[in-house]
Amino acid sequence: MVHRDFYSLTLETTYWAKHHLYESSDHYVENLLEEISQSRGKSDKDFLLVATNLWEMFLLDDMELWKELFDSFRRKGIDTILVLDSAFKKKNTSRLDTEICFIEYFIWRVCRKVLVHNACGHNQHWNDKADMFLMLNGKPHRTHRIRLLWKLSHLLDKATWSLHVHQGTYDQCRKLIPELNDQQFADFVQSHNRNPDDIEIQLLSNTTHYGGIPYDHGLYEKTLFSVVSECHFNTIDDRPPWLTEKTYIPILNNVPFIIAGDNGSLSSLRELGFRTFEHYLPFPNYDSISNKSSKIDAVVENTQFWITNMKDTTSIAEDIAHNYVRLLELYARNKETLMAMCDKHNLDKNRIDEIINPDL
């Protein structure tokens, strides 16, 4: 069977107008067509352009920008489909002149890389006798990373954590703990910087980057629960919560969690059919507190309660098992969605990882 040719375009790396690299969207598309022709080795337009925005929520904030882009694709005779994370279902994308396919990308990515591509293993049984909690941090210069870790200082003898402060993020991190003087902050960073799973994190000029996979699944074998410092910590209800691999990796590894993330994260997970554990905690409303300082304090109190006085372990174990099964169900559902997209457009299903790249 002869499948239709395609070209994948990651919008996260093609934010043309933001960087003022092109005079207009038409100019950008003309340059893109040259790039596509070189990649395909032919200059016809008999291909499907698969554009994706799966990694960053903010990129669709300027809908006019993307309307111009897809209008240009149409004017140039390029057939397109846009694949978006399902969080964007709550955003009005009707002005975009393209077919849209929604998937829970981070569920797809975690299961695809770990279970299909064997990027690393995963813990298959919850250790309810463990006496440690896990807190793996990415970019340190955020309130729910270094400041939360500092607030948890009295509990860190019962924790495995990561912290990646380097020169490019030092000043930003410093501002988040004003209670310490300069020497005290330097001492805190020196004594708390660590990389327990030995990841190869990218230390960029003013930030860091790591996609979360591979990880050391052995950490989860010794973990009673995970404190998940999600990508963002938005406490104002001005956009849907953004849930990433940071949440789904603990679910895959069969541990319960407390999420320090966007308000509404737990309700979004419940909408997907997951159980979210807040009713076992002394501050069950912690995910809806609008004051960031108060929310951090509630996360700390909930963490202290679970590490010193976790109850209802039988019920928690049932919820963990439910979540693991639900994660696999959602992965299968997303696979069906993507396979249906391939069937509709006559794309080679065996090239799905080229179409929807799990290595972003």
C-alpha cells in the first residue's frame, strides 16, 4: 500500500513571529516550503503537514498569530492537521483553518517511551512500608521548587529530592527565599543541590531543561509518596491546568502523590478518571488555594501528615492500582485516536513516532 507523504512541524520550535525572523506568515511559509522540499527531495505539495503544539500551554495564547500562520498554509495550498494536547479543548480554536486532533500527549509520551521503547523501567508495586517521600525538581527558580524544598527542610531526612541550581538560575532562586541572608542561601544551595537519579540535565544560560525520561525507577521502589512539583504553579483560574510527565510518571510507578501545580490539577485528573488522594489529607482543598504562600504551606502540612501518619493504606493501594489501570486505558485511547488519524489521512501507522514525536 502506498501511504501519503507527511512532514512534521513542531510549533514549539517554530514561533516565527515572536522572534521577528520573518516579514510575515507568508514569508515564513515560503521559507518553510523550501526546507520541506529539501527534506523530501521533491518540490510538490502532495503531502500532509502535521503541526503539533504539545509541550507548552502559553504558545496558543496569541490565537491571531496562529490564525495568520494557518491562513498562509491554506493560501500556499498546503494541507494541514494540527495535533494539540487535550488541555486546549477548553480554548476556542475555531478560527484556525485546519483540522485539529486532540490527545493527552504526556500520557502518550510517558507510556510510549517507558512501556513501548523501554527507555527505563517502572516500579510495579507500591511499597506501603517505605518511610521516604520523593520530590524531583526540574527548573529550580520557581516558588514550588526551591522555596517549597526550603519549606520542607525539617522533613528532608525522610526525603529523596533533586535540586539543580547553577549560575544561570542562582539569582532567580535567591529572590524566592528572602528570609535567608546571602551566606545562608549559598549554604542552603551547596548542601541541597543534588541529582539522585543521575539525570543529564541541560544547564542553559538562565534556565534548565530535562524531559523527565529516562529516570531511575528504583527511586519509586523506596517511595511512600511523591510530592510532584508540576511545570507551573498558577493559582489564578485564567487557564486550564497544565499536567505533564511529572504527574504521570508517579502514576505509572504506582505511588500516590501530592501535587504542587496549577490550581485545578486534581479536578482535571479526576475528569480523566484518576483518583487524587486529597481526601486522605488534612488539607484536602490544597489544590484550590488562591494565595501561593498559603498553598505552599498546605502542601507542606499534607506532606508532613503523610510521612508521619499515613492512614487508610488499603484504600490508598486500591486507588493506586486504579490509577495505573486508568493510565494504560488512556494510553490505549490515545493510540486509537492517532491510528484513526493515520487511517483518515492514509499515513503509515508504523511511523507514528515520526508524526507524534515522544522525544520532544
